[in-house]
Amino acid sequence: MSNGWPSAPAVYEIFAWPWLTGLSRRFGRDVTLGDVPPEVWDEVAVPGVDAVWLMGVWERSPAGLALARTDEQLQSSFREALPDVRHADVVGSPYCVRRYRVDDRLGGPDGLAEARARLRARGVRLILDYVPNHVAPDHPATAGHPEWFVQGTPEDLAADPASWFTVDGRVLAHGRDPFFPAWPDVAQLNGFDPGLRDATAAVLSEIGGQCDGIRCDMAMLLTNEVFARTWGRHVGAAPAVEFWPYVLDRVRERHPDLVLIAEAYWDMEWTLQRQGFDFCYDKRLYDRLAGDDAEAVRKHLAADRDYQDGLIRFLENHDEPRAAAALPGGRGRAAAVAIATLPGATMWHDGQFEGRRTRLPVFLARFPDEPADEDLVSFHHRLVAAAAPMRVGEWRMLETRGWPDNPSHRDLLAWAWHDDTPRHLVVVNFSDRPAQGLIELPWPGLAGRKWQLIDLLDGQVFERDGGELAGSGLYVDLPPWGTHVVTLS
């Protein structure tokens, strides 16, 4: 990327509050963002990680916290994830933001600045959150700028008290998306209001001065089409200009190098890419890797390279089940090889490398104790380091061929990267049975030489004749969920 970021960055998400709680227990003292021990930053900034997303650093809402501590459905989810949950473990939702100021309990603005400096010294960038759709019900703007919010009538409140609330006599909407009931702990912002758009640009610009990238929560909710469909008569006609181009153009005037990531669903990735985001969530690939076969994955990867370069691939994040639970064993490792070596960005989640299985509700400040799978840690570290120098230059999906009595090549996914040199090849058997096939290699000049293929994950070395590679292709025989990540020399 022209802004100095790698074209395909690897992002590591850290759930800030429980991460710091764990460090405090580990070191026997209170640890904040400003005094994380250097060896911990070294553990985070493993080779191949380009950016750290510190999720949930902003000041949380006392009103939202009170709701979380009395909602029985939430309390049940807390006990399920953390059987010994205590009153102090419930700290409120990081997406119920009262102010975009780093919570003092996490180290405040000075602590964040120190954390950013520590990461920068290790060549790692910092990403923070922004929630464009809603704020806490006790955010100062609900009283000071009610015009920034979706407003209703006393009749709306009487008809649907779960979706509306009052502030200083005004009826405001609780936040929601069009497919679910309202969220009771947040107030819905009005994306059509000009003042709200200017305020959003100002807050994003302020956040942009504290980090290198911003991840925007549920970004598709603010597109004109979705917002109008969700709120209808309560917000009137859509403005001529879309929300995100209006806002992001102003942010980039101040921070031209800022990378912007959209949490995106409903096949709206391309729309949001065109509206100014550098990367959008690739939820479709996640769904296919978690529950489909190789052919479904292959079809998804047939999209144009421009589109794929603007996706961020993941197997888990704070909203999804843990990969060790949802994609256990070999399937998870095969899927990890895929997301690490495809075009676009990659997102890893704190605890994913270690094989954590419990997805923690975002309201909680403490992880349950789970033993680390050291073999899985070693696998991920090798994979992240191997993928980092690979994803440059031309990328190409490769054809596989088999034999009339053996169609197992259909379970093989294969792609190649090459600039000048080295050349890299990835083959994944995305099935629970052995697979054999011939991979058609895309490179001229193979014939007339001997070639050495070195697997970057397990160190195996294969010798192949160039004439054979140029003619019939590369023969592979992989066990269930087996992979090759090789460099050719």
C-alpha cells in the first residue's frame, strides 16, 4: 500500500481488558497499557504480525453496566463462559461507549500512547475501534445534541417500549440492525443528520491521531440504503451523498495514511470498499471454511483480485466462536493455512494460537483458565512468519487434475505467488480423506532444470525435475486436511 502499510497485513486482535487482567495475575501487580512488560510486547509482536488491534479501550457506560448486571439472559451467558464469574468481572460492553477517551482503568490516554510507542519500536502498528451506529444512553450528546439521534414520539414509546427511551422528555431510539430486536443499552445515531456526520468525522479524526488504523463496527448499517430501510419514516429521505464517503474524505484530509477496516456482512463488502474502506470482513469465506467443502471455497476465491485485496480473512474474532471449537483438529489448521496465504489482510485473535475454546462475552474482564496447546502455538508462529514475505506480486488460483478412477483432486485447493523470486506454492487438502492430484504450475522456464521445493511449515525438502513440472504438473499426495506451503528454488 502507498501509505507504508504492507499490502496484505496480518492483524492481531487483543481483547484489551481481560488481556490486562491476565497480565496482572501473571506478574502479581496491576498492569495497564502504559506498563505492559517488554517481554509481553515481544510475545505479541511475533514475526509476521504487522498490526495489533486493541479492542475495547474506550470509556464504558455506567448506565450500560447497570443493565448488564441485571439482565438475566446476559448473566446466564456470563456464567456459561466463566462459571466462577464475580460481580467485579462484569465491566460493561466496549460497544456501549460513553466517551472516546481511553478508560483510566486501562491506563488512560497516556497509557495508550506508551503502548503505541512500544509497538512502533517493534515495527507493529496500532488499530483501535469506532462504533458509528450508536453510543451509550448516557453519552453527553443524548442530552446536548438530540438532533444527532433517531427520534420518535410518545406513541412510538407506548407501542414498543423495548425499542425507545426518553432523555429530557425526548423519545430516542435504541440502537438496532434491521434483522434483530433493539439493543437496550445503546442510543441510535441518525446517519442522515448533517451534524452527526460532521461529529463522526471529528471523532474519527481524533481517534486517528492516536493510532494507525481504525476498525469500524457494523459499518454497513450506515449506508444510505440500509439505514433508510431500517428507520424509514423516522429519518426521512436519504441525503444525496453516502455517509461513509462524506465522513472518510474528511478524515483522510487529516490522516492520509490511516487504514480503515469495516466490519461488514450481507454481501456489502464491495459497496464499502468503493465507499472508502481499505479492508472489509470476509464473512463468506469464514462460513465456507467452517462448514463447506473445497468447491465452495474455490468458487469464493474466483473473485477479481482487486476485490480480494480489500478483504480481511479470519477464523475467529470476539464475535465468532473460538476456532478450536468451531474448526477443531485438522480442519482448523488447513483453514488457517488458507487465510494466512491468500490475498488481502489476515486477522488473528488473542488465544487463537493457543487453542482457547471459550468465547468470552465482551462484557467480562477476565478469561477462564485454559491450558495452551504448545504444538498449536508453534504451528501458528511458523505459519504467520512463513506467510509474511510470501504475499507479494502476482497471485493465481491453480487448476488441479486427477484420474478417472480417482477424483480426489477436487478436494485440493492450490494457489501460487510470485514476483521475481522466490516462487511460493500453497496446496490444501480441504477434506477429511486423503487426496491426490496434479497441480498445473503457472511459471515458464521450469523445464531443463532441477527444482528443490522446501515446505516452510515442516522443513521437508522435495527434489523435482523441471520437465516433469512443466509437463504433467506437480504431483501431490496429502493426508486428510494436509497442506504444503513451499518455496521453489
